[in-house]
Amino acid sequence: MFPLLWLIPAIPLASFLVLALLGDRRLPHAVTSWLGAGSVGLSALLTILIGAQFLAAPPAGSAYAQTLWTWIDSGGLRLGIDLRLDSLSLTMSFVVTFVGFLIHLYSTEYMASDPGYNRFFACMNLFVAAMLVLVLADNLVLLYLGWEGVGLSSYLLIGFWYREEANGHAARKAFLVTRVGDTAFAVGLFLLYSSLGTLQIQPLMQGAAAGWAPGSAVATAAAALLLAGAVGKSAQLPLQVWLPDAMAGPTPVSALIHAATMVTAGVYLIARMHAVFSLAPAVMLATAVIGAATLLLAGMSALVQRDIKRVLAYSTMSQIGYMFLALGAGAWSAAIFHFWTHAFFKALLFLGAGVLIAALEEDHDIFHMGGLRKRQPLAFWTFLIGAASLSALPLVTAGFYSKDKILFDVWTSPAGGPVLWVAGLIGALLTALYIFRVVFRVFFGAPSSKVLAASPMRQPGIRIAIPLVVLAVLAVGAGIVELPETLGNVPALSNFLSPVLPPAPAAGATIGFEAFLEFDAAAAALFGLALAWWFFLHRPAWTAKLADSSAGSALGRFWFAGWGFDRLYERSIIQPYVLLARLNKNDVFDWLADRLVARPYAALGRFVRSDFIDRVFAAIAAINAAAARALRALQGGYARWYAAGIVAGAIILIAMAVL
Amino acid sequence: MTQIPLEHGLILAAVLFALGLTGVLVRRNLIFILLSLEVMLNAAGLAFVAAGSRWQQPDGQILFLFILVVAAAEVSIGLALLLLLQRRTASLSIDDVSGMRG
């Protein structure tokens, strides 16, 4: 089974090629659906079969490496198309293909009437293939290829409805902002190669652990550059501004790329390169602080958004902030566990939101919804399950187990501590508050006029219902892979990942203390839920008055704009850049020459006004005109004259070199 | 077998190069300009092969293969341009395409 590993990314890639090359007109609708969704389904099936064999009979060293062919062999650098299957890449591949398949299935119905149906599936398949290359790569250059591939398909899909200018703008913004991080990542690769002489991930980690002193400058620089790359891709502070705008893409795209998989590539990168990070405690601390700050800032911004997809986008930033917090505390497997549960419940929430948006004719505003509980029962129940899992309601949801593990590890890890834990706890309260604000606003209360007007509503068909139900089951049940000591003690995922990721550094916490932390996390989530009920269902008028008060509305506007980061970047980077570009366009030297020479010169001429001096000026003008005529002859438009010019120049250069 | 001296090869290459260059400069017909360009490319290739033979290295012949490929690509584009030019101006004179005159 293992030698078939290369087929996992190859099948979606082949499907992408067929869809992209044959194009819209030549492929019937049904063929596109089967190719687009079927290829990812096949890939998912293969991943499950390979995964089953991996679990039943692990390969030697708990990893299977496959080199397809030599990719680059130049100087001392030798890189292959190297794939590596270990427990980490298997977990990631499973989520990418399985959730990817469900979302493709959903899209066959959701996007059915879109004129760009074929293009949509081509780009989605390209994304899946690139993401699989990213997670399966065994050297950093191949990983970078996948990294750029997912960036490209993200760009293509954010700007999928390219006829609207705003969408193209959002796509360019996402591409350029992540490019900042990607550039840092590339510089990090150069640094790693120049100091360790390899880019294969495993020798690299061994070399770093053996050759670099903990806290040394080179380890810190390498880890910081990798962190910058991860921050860009995963939409963390300070490169988070692209993610809310990325919601311009179709909803399945937001579910797959901007929630479940691509934005967690940064988490994967840090977990994959954990040996380098372990050697740089300062960067670990920075990772944890960035995660904590992002989860709080994004949680507050999510609280005031009106667009349902933007709420979920800020929520994604916030949840990835949790993963960064865990990574910063050295709790690698907790971060991957949260990635695992988050992929299910966040994809579920996006797909549920897609049903509502489609039913209300592309209206994203939660204030135009209301009372949808009876009218969209399937969307209501699945969205409710997703919201419960996101806000980590205790015991019954998967999100509780992963978030609880992060909070526990953050407190007990020597790199974490109570301050970061408190940030995570406040974030848990905010999470329940903002997501149940959406639930109460959208599904409860009186139906809005918009809802009443849209009757009968478009109801989801079977191909939308199946992904919703499957994901809802997983949003509840996916937590059983890792149960804490107090509740059954099944550390299956940590054990599974332990050959790749070392266990979290715990400072001997007792079971009673663990139960106390769990109780706090559960209480925060429930308190957030209760607050949401009070603010948005019990006393909505009171909340509206609070939001309209001068302080409340100012704060609300500030949060709504995502803490003003867009404006900050607009003022500090974009506007100076545009100014510079404009100066260059008008040729700054011309401008300077005009101001410094020509104008004073003309003023002098006006001042002197004597015949003799006039004649001197006239002579200068005549000389200039003659020179212009002579120079113009050179630009005769005759290609042979240009060739002769090149030859003359070459002869002069050679003569200068020889003499 | 006696070696042909390197100088002979280089002189031949220089003569060919100069011939080709003259052709490019004095011919107006685009077909002949392309032909002359080919002569120049082959002159460069000959210099490579001669140098490769002098030092008994395969690099010279490898580079000649590169030059062949580049020449093929160049000719295909050149002939496409030639066709376009013929259709547009009904002539093959390079001097008829001087619309960029300053």
C-alpha cells in the first residue's frame, strides 16, 4: 500500500490538469462534477487505506519515505521529489482529503448554477494537490512549492467572481500580504541551507539539534524567519489583515482554504520544524504571545461583525491563535489536535452559513436574518453543533477536548504560564459570546422581513446535507482521539504523533489541578454562552442601547475595522509607496532638474534681458535643437541601424578591454 | 591523428561571424537577415566546439547543443514574424518596418 503514496497528491493534480486544459465548453457538467469531487474522494479513500495500514503495521521508524525522482541536482544541492509519510503528515493528509472531499461534494450542488463551474473545480483540485504536496514533502523546497501552490489557488479562488472589482482587490491583498511572510520564509531557507548544508527536513532537524547551541543567534534568526512565514500564511498578527477580505470567495472556498486547511499550514510548518524552534526560546515566546494577542483581538473583532462570513473569518484567526499559543508553549501535539477538531467544526460552520446565504440570495448580513430555526432546520441543528464545538461546550463537543488540552499545556509548560493561560481563558469566553451572538441573531427571534420575503426558501439537497451531517458528527465525536487524564485518559493522538512530535513539557501537575483547569475552561465557555443569551436574546434592546452609546459605538467601530490595522498599513506603507511610485512615474530627476535648473535659468533670462545675453541663450537653444535632431536620427526605426549600434558598442567595449 | 590547431578553428569562426554580421547589417530582406543570424550563431558554436576539442572537454559540444536549441526557437519566432510582416506590408524589407521612427 505504501508505494502508492505518490498517488494521493497525483490524483487531484491529474484532475486539475484535465479540467483546466479541456475547459468549460468541452466538458459536460456531470463529468466536471465526477472528476472534481471524485478525484478528491479517491484521494481520501487512498489516504484512509494507507492510514489503516500505517496503524495496523507501522513502517520501520514510524515513517515511510518515497523519492519519485531527482528534482534539482546542482552544485552541492541535491533535492528530489521526496514524500514522507509519518503520523503528522498522515493526520494532515487525512483532514485535507477527507474534509476536502466533503466540501467538494457540497460544492457540486452549491456551485451548480455558476457559469465558472469547471474553473471552480479546477482551482479547488489544484489547491488540494498543492496542499498535499505541502504536508507530504520531505524537503523544505518541495514544501515551499506546495506552500506557493496553495497561495496561488487561494488567490485564484478569492478572486473567483472576478467581475466585481472588490473581489479582485481582496485576492491581490491576500496574495501580497502572504507574500511578505513567504519572502521571510524563503530567506529562512537560505539561512538554513547556508549554515547546515541541507534542506531535507530530517537531517536538518538533527543537524540543528547537534550543531546549534540553544538560544544561539543563528537558531533564533532561522526560527524567527520561519515564524514570519507561518504568521503570513496563518493570518496571525501582524499579517492578519488579508483573511477577513478573503471571504470574497465562494463559501466552499472559505470553508476549505480559509478555515480548515491552508491557513493552518503555518501551524504545520512550526510543528514540522519543532527542533529548530525548541532551540530558540525567544521565538517560542514570540509565537505564544502572537497567538494569545491574535486570539483576543480577533475574538473581539468577531463580536461586532455583521457579515456572517467575516465573523467566522475572525473566529478562524482566533482559533489559529490558540494553535500558535500551544506551539509557543511547546505543546506540539495539542496544536495538531486543535487543528484536527477545528477543521471539522469550522468547515461545518462555513458550510452551514453557505446554506443560509444561498437561501437569502447572497445576503451575508446577520441582521437581515432572524427566526431561521424553523425554516432551515438542518442548517440550524448542524450550525448549532458547530457553534457548540467552537465555543468548547464541556464534555459533549470535540472542541472542548482540544481547547482544554491547549489551556492545560499552556499553564503547565515552563514556556507558558498563567498569564498566557488567562488570555486563552478570556478568549474561550469571547468565542462562546461571539458565535452564540450569531446563533441567536440568525436562528432565534422574529423572522426578518427579508426572511419572510424569501418564502419558500431554497432548501439544501442531499449533496449539501451529507457533508453537513458527517461534519456535525465529527464536530462532536472527533475529540475521542485524545481524552484528558481526568476523563478516561486516552492520549491516542499524542501517542500516535509521539515519533514526530515530542510530548509537551509538563511540570508535574496533579489530577486535581487538571480537573480545576478543566472546570475553569468549561465555566468560561458556559459563562460566554449565558452572556450571549443575556445580551442577544433576553435583553437585545439593552444591548443595542449599549452599542449605540458613544463609547460603545466608538469601540464597536474600532473592533469592526479589525483594530484599525488596515488603516495603519494604508497610512504607513501603501500611501508612501504609492507616492514614491507616482514620483518615479513622473521621473523624479526630470522634476528635480526642472525645479533646480530650468526654472532658475528661465528666471535669470527674464531678469537679464539684454541683446547679447539673449543671443547666447538663443545659441544654446540652437545647439540643443541640433543635438536633438542628431540624436533623433539614431532612433530611425530601422532595425539595421540598431544592430549596427549594438555592433559598434560591442567593438568599443572589446577594444577598451583589450587595450 | 593530428590535431587541427585551435587558432584555425577560431579564425574560421571569426570569419564566419564577420560574414554573418555583415549580412545582418547590409541585407534588407528579412529572410537573409535570419540566415545571416544563423551563420553568426554557428560561428559561435564552432568556437565552442573548437575550444572543447582543444581542452578535451565535452562542455563545448554541450553548449553547441544549447545553441542549436536556441537557434531553433529563434527561427520559429523569426519565421512567424516574417509571415506577419509579409501579410501586413506585402514586402519582406526590414526598412518598411520603421514605424517607431523618433
